[in-house]
Amino acid sequence: MDTPLSTIAVVGLGTMGAGIADVLARAGREVIGIDISENAAANAVAALEASTARAVDRGRITEEERQDVLARFRTFSDLQAAAEADLVIEVVPESYETKQEVFRALDGIVRPDTILATGTNALSVTRLAADSAHPERVLGLHFFTPVQAMKLVEVVSSVLTSPQAVDAVTVLAQELGKEPVAVGDRPGFVADGLLFGYLNQAAAMYEAKYASREDIDAAMRLGCGLPMGPLALLDLIGVDTARTVLEAMYSSSQDRLHAPAPILKQLSEAGLTGRKAGRGFYTYEAPGSAEVVRDALTPADAVAAGESREVRSVGVAGSGTMASGIAEVFAKAGYGVVLAARSQEKADTAKARIAKSLARSVDKGRMTGEARDETLARIVAAGSLDAFAEVDLAVEAVAENLEIKQELFARLDKICKPGAVLATTTSSLPVVACARATSRPQDVIGMHFFNPAPAMKLVEIVRTVLTADDVHATVREVTTKIRKHPVDCGDRAGFIVNALLFPYLNNAVKMVQEHYATLDDIDAAMKLGGGYPMGPFELLDVVGLDVSLAIEQVLHREFRDPGLAPAPLLEHLVAAGCLGRKTGRGFREYARR
């Protein structure tokens, strides 16, 4: 096990195998590529030729270095070629039978000290190891695609794996420029264990016709800063692969959130497995293409049914960060804005906050001083909701408390003129409950902005069963005019973003609670393996553990799914007053300001 891993065999030269071979050859390893398909082997060689040619064009390597890399990669069709390898990485299809066949054959071919690594992301490494003649040398080495770009490598140990084998592949991963994370053997490991539950819920949300595929994907990209929406990502991964991973996760956890959504089975069995097939949740220009083309499910260009109402002036109720941010957004777009708070002093303070925000934009060259002055002039600070008498659209952004919101909507009902649209920015409360506090529920709708409102592009538009078509059309039109991206969703807990985001965060807490992985490893895994801008514990501490717990409780009450019950660790931290950055301690400790 002390032998340097200088000669490495890669068994299976599909997309993942070819990517691993590319990274190894560039790092100076002798790479033996093995695949029964001559076409797959040829494609792997062609991919390495193309990637190294691009590297030469960009000045990253010389032509001589490129030729050295190409010379280090040889392909074969027989496993016997792995005889002299120090490490074998198999990335054959996700099937116990297929992988066990490879491992049994390798037992009779490679040296006793050769490490055998499986690239599985769903199957039990322990089960594969137990079937091997030398279980102590078997482990998991889970790369992420595209291998050249993704930094994360999960190093998976079974109870049988020797520490020397783990150390050797960990050093290798570091020498490849990767960040290895040590994890135990359970389906999905860390990154996929969190990612696939989220993807499954997104598929179920789409299957239930709660929101369109385009709106679900846009919501998660724009609301969470993710590089891809969940349905597009399922198409990239492969719908059949996702189903296999989820089946393995469910068999282990018995958590309904891991039970594959029926649509995954339907698409898989129809051969609609995503990009590789040319069709999955979306339709693509050709098999293997990333170019989405219009199909029968592509939304029409018309944004909404019904005539819209004219909106020239907007009232924003509230004095907090969200209220001032929303007022700023409307004023920048040319609307006259009345910013009303419980007192004139609070309203003036909120307007002063907007002035500071606009001043920063001027300092950064994003707007002119003249534009700043014009924007501020459009905002009138008022100490009473009575100033909303003539607004065309009233947006409430007060505390996330249903009684407070209902009382406010009852007042808006008396103050606002007939035909005014009344909108709530709630992120978790039922919009219809606000609507029923008025005598005109048809005029009430949800407009869920994301914080900070001036920067975040997403607005979830939440219509109730009572919302009029022209109100919906009006709010979609206004959202576009303020340069935000509208997504439609129904009036149920969490809407799109929170309904998909918070169960993922809750599951991350459960991983720590069960001592499966550390905070740092989980955060690293999701940033490096999933492309998330923040790890789940970084995000929880920013959002606030009390806010996160409240949203989890709402989701659990609404859907009654045991898998949505808040993790006890989250409840305990909130009870202890550890609420995140705002208190100086949450999952981590922070310096007090």
C-alpha cells in the first residue's frame, strides 16, 4: 500500500471515465484505459486530444507537454491490461452484478497490493468489498462531472478498508488538485445524498403540475444562485441514473423523500433519459446536445391570460430591509412609491436606508447622481397607511406573522381605492388567509421578493383559488417592468424555492446529527460537488436558525411527511438561543460586531 500510485487503470471510458483519465494523464500518471467498446475508447482518446489542444491554444501547456500527456494514455479492451496498475478505478454502469464481475476478474489479475476503487455514487462499497478476495484494498473514489472542473472527490471507506489505502488515494486526489472529503459508506454519500433528495422533490413538484419545468428551474437558479435548475440537472445526470441512486437511498433510509417520483420511472422506461437521449424533462437538439429546443410543453410567449390593470403608483407597507429594498426597486423602474410605516420616523429611516443604497450604486458607477436624485424624488415616506388611498398596487412587507398581516390587509381593504391590487410578500404563510381578511379576495395575490430585493432577480407570484386573472396578469407585467423574473406558483407552503431548499438544509442537519459527516465536509461537498454558492450550514447561519426552523415547521404541518420534520439538532440550537450570525453563534461561532 506504500507504493506510489503512478500507474492507474480506469475501467469504463464513458463521460466520467474519460474525464478521470484526462485528469490523471495531465497530472503525470500512466493511464490504462479499459473498455469493451472500441467506440468508447476512441471517444476517450479524442476527448483528451481535444481538451489538450484547447489547453495549448490558451497557453496553459506547450505542444511538447501535450504530446507527453497523450503518450501517457493507452486504451485496451481487456482487463488483463490492468495487471501492472497500482490503482484501478472502475466507472462501469451502476449495477452490482456488473461491478462485482469486474472486481472478481481484477482479483485474479492485479497485484495483491493494488488498490481497487469503485466510482459508484449509489451502491454499497461494503458489499462490493466483501465479495472481493482482498476487501481491505477496496474503497470508493467518487468524482463529480465534469471531472476536469469539479474539485470534490469523496473518498468512501467501508468497515473493511485499510487506512493505508485511504491515505494513498487521498494523497492522489490532492496531487490532482482536488479536495478529498472522507465519508462513510451509505447511498449517495454526502453530496449526492443531499442533492438527489432535492432533485426528487423537484421532479415530484413538476409531476404534480404545481409549477412549470421552466419556472421550477428559474426559481432555484435565481432564488438560490444555483448553476442549474433541478430538472435541467436531472437531464444532465441522466433520469435513469437519478432513479437508480434514489432507489438505493430509499432502500437504506426508507425516507419517503427518497422514494423516486413516479415520473422518473415513466421517463426512464420510455427511454427519455435526458440529454444523452435527446429528451427528458426537456427536449434537446440531438442526443448528447445541451441545446434545448421548443416542444409541446414550452410556454407560449404571452405572459398571462386576461387584461391587466394600469399601475402607475405603488404603496409599500413596512420599514425593514425588505420593504425599503422593494420600494427602491419600484422607484428605480419609474413608479411613484409611497413607503408607509407605523410612524413618520420609521418611514424616514427606511427612506434614508434607500438613499444610502443608491449612493453606493453611484459610487460603484452603476447609476448617475442625477438618476439617484430622480429615484429618491419618486419615494414619499408616510407615517400612516392612509397615504395608500390612491395607489394602484399595495405591497405589504411587514413581519412574518399571520395576525399582523391579516390586520394590515383589513386596513388596506378600507383604505385602498376599488380596483387596487393588494400583494403580500410572505414567504411561508397562506396568501388566501390574507385575502379572506378583505372584502375583495379576488384582488389579493402573493409577490414573494428575495433578499436583498434590489439584487435578487426572482419574484414568486402566488395566486390563490380566488385571485382574478387580470390581477395575475397585472402583477406579472409589473414584475417584468421592474426587471425581475416572475415565476408562477400556487398558494401552498414554501411555494417553489423554500419548499425545495429547506428540506435539503434540514437533511444536512440530520447528517451532522447522525455523525455521518462534519459541518466543514458537508459545506465543502455542496460547494465543490454541487456548485452551490454557500454550504448548507453557512446558509442556515445567514438565514437564521429560528427562521429556518419556522419554515421547516410550516412545511411539515402542510405536507405531513415525516421526512420534513425539523431535525432535533436544529430545534435544540434554536431553544439555546444559537440563531446564527445575528446572535454570534449558530452552527458556527462568529465574532460579535
